[in-house]
Amino acid sequence: MRTSSINPKLVLFVAAFAAFLATFNETYLNVAFTPIMEYFSVDVGTVQWLATAYMLGAAVMVPVSAFLYKSIRTRTLFLTSVGLLIAGSLTAAFAPSFAVLLTGRILQSLGTGMLIPVGMNITLEVAPRERLGTYMGIMGAMTTLGPSSSVILAGVILSFFDWRMLLLVFAVLSLLCFLSAAFILGNVAKLTYPKLDMLSTILIGLALIGVLYGISNAFSGSIILSAVTAAAGIICLILFLRRQKRIENPLIDLRPLSIKPFSIGVIINMLSLIVIFAMNIVMPVYLQSALGVPAILASLTLFPAILLSCVMSPAAGRIYDRHGPGILLPLGFACIAVFTAALAVLISTDCILLFALLYIPVICGSALIIGPVQSFALSRLSYEMNPHGVILMSTGFQIAGCIGSSLFAGIYAIGAVSAAETGFSAAAILAAVFAIIGFFCALFVRKVSRLETA
């Protein structure tokens, strides 16, 4: 529900700021795991819960956000979500024990799980149809910039302060977002007050917890426990899907998945995000462990690619608005496939500059994909189905992050048993394989786009 008093560009600023914070916080605290372990005298398995619990909390909140978006006024919901980030950050920053730190991290995750889908829905509400690609390109730039830049900023902060400063800085950033929303954001959603089906909520929560926990611990924990947990999650997911078809007010309307361009768009988006999460973890680890590069320099090696991707994403959005996704998506995946393969082949070099240069087309390739494919997929849905389409897209984001982080880190670790070069090459080749799959999916989108313009 748009009003003449709403400035779409200012609203986009708030939504993009929130998307940046949400994705930034996914990996921001991970850099400080070692000093946190030393401070609280906990082991790796315990400190890992700061990442695992965060991921699970965010994933569970994503499906519920569709109900909340249609039940609570936009401004109130948005401020509540950012407020949880602030409360969680301050709780964790002054935590006297690891349990309190974990509690603060979980509070953050609840806000994060709502921010991405709510921000995307707000963008869809206010964006002029003829500029949807540009708006979604900016949102895509923030989801790329967030996890990529968090490692750099965290490394710089930890060079001068202890781990608590990370949380205080994030609290300040969240407060700035809160104040911006308080002054700029209006109530843009049309409320329909749907009924919340509690059984559906429980089932999807258990499904996501089971599947994501199983994936994230497949390489670092008990394989049997991971398999059992994932299987239980899949069973809950099947029960959830069956229930959505039977009840009058489903928690998530699954009809968007029956629209082939949308479902292919979700897959393409996930494939691109998997590569981003994977390479943002594997690259710094390899540079530090194999080449002995300091943490800050390893992070700065990624910076040119991150900076250029932020320029590329809005540009890709403008191209989408004028010409559609036909050329952007295949070109993006071609860049990823060629240059991740090049990184694998040229692994014997110790030239940091070459790594930085080869990494640029990988991340910029993703920038050509994320905004345009989200615009393409969501534009195929009706206004009523958009919130549910956003939830499906956002859930895919969480799954992609989990696969990208866990699968590729596991592949790297297995290969690195013989040599770090072997682990990195295996991870880079796997990324190229994901990109090739994405390329063929992109050809379908290109075909659809051509038929529509014919």
C-alpha cells in the first residue's frame, strides 16, 4: 500500500541498510572465536554454537515473517526486528558467561531472520515497476557486501580491541538503522491478519533446524548424528508440505514453486550465494594457512572484488530493467566457473595480487546474478503471493549460506590433510561445478526472457 508521502529512495536506503546488517552479522563474530574460547575457557565444539545457534534461529524466523508482515504494521515490525539486533548485541557485549553470550547471539538471530524478508517485501512494495531491477540490484549488493566485508572490519577491530568491541560496533550500526527507520519508514504493507497455524510453525521450525544442523555438522561433528538429524528434519519438512496443502491458511503458500520461472530463479539465486559464502571462507583460510599471509592482509586481498561488486550490482539492475536477465545470468555464471577453475589451476603461485585479480570476476559474476534473478523470479508472482515468494527466496538464502560454509569448509579440510593446495583446489573446482549447473539453469531463464520479448 503506497502513499504519496513515501519516498521510495529513502525507504530503499533503510531496507538496504537492514539487509547489509543482517548478512554482515552472519559471519562477523566468527573471526573472534579464538579469543572468545580463551576468555571463557570453552572448546571449539562449544564456541561453534555461536554460529550454529545463530543460523538456526534466523532460519526458523524466516517462515514466520510472512505471517508477521501481514499481521503487524510495517514500521513496528521493522523497528522490533532491529531492536532485537541492538538488544542481542548489548547482551552479548557485556556477557559475564558464555551462556549469556549465546543468549545475546540468539536474540540477534531472531531479528536477522525477519530483516531480510521484511526488507525485500518493503522494496517490492515501494519500487517503481520499471526500476525493480535497479532496486533489487542494490539489495543484492548489500547481501554480497555484508558477509564479505564483515571479515575485513572484524579483523581490523580485533587488531586494536578485544572481541567485545565487535559487538559494541554492531550495536551502534544497528542503532543507526533503527533511527533511520524511525524517521523514514512508513506502513507500506496491506494487513490481512492471517491466522497462525502453530503446528505448521513447529513443523517448519523442526525441519529447518534438523536439515541445517545436519548439513553444518556433517564434516565437523558426528556423521551419524548429522544424518539422523537431517533425516528427522526431512520428515518434518514432508509433513509440513502436506499440511500446507490441506489447511485453509497455510503458513507458507507454496504456489510460487509451481511457477517454473520462479522455482528456477530460487535455485539460481542459491547457487550463486553458495559460491559467495564458500569462497569468502576458503580464500582467507588458504591465504593465511598455506601462504602465511596476516589475517588483515588476507581480508584486504578480497576487498577489491567486494568494492567492485557493490558497483556492479546496481549496474546489473539497470541493465535488467532495460534488457531483462537474458545475458546477465549466463555471463555471471561463466565468470564464476572460469575464474574459480583458474584459481584451482594456478594454486601453486604465491602472488597475492594474482589471487586478488582472479577473485574479482568471481564475486562480480555473482553480482550480475543475484539482483537480476531475484527481480526476475519475484516479478512472476502476483502481489498477494509476493510475501510468500520472498520467504521461499529468503529460506533459500539460509540454506545456501549453510551449504556454502559447511560443505566447502569440509571439502577444504579433507583435502588439506595431504596439502593445503589440494584442499583449496578441491573447493575451487567444486565451486566451478556449481557455477556450470547455474549456467545451464540461466539458459532456461534466457529462453523465457526471449519468448516474453518476442
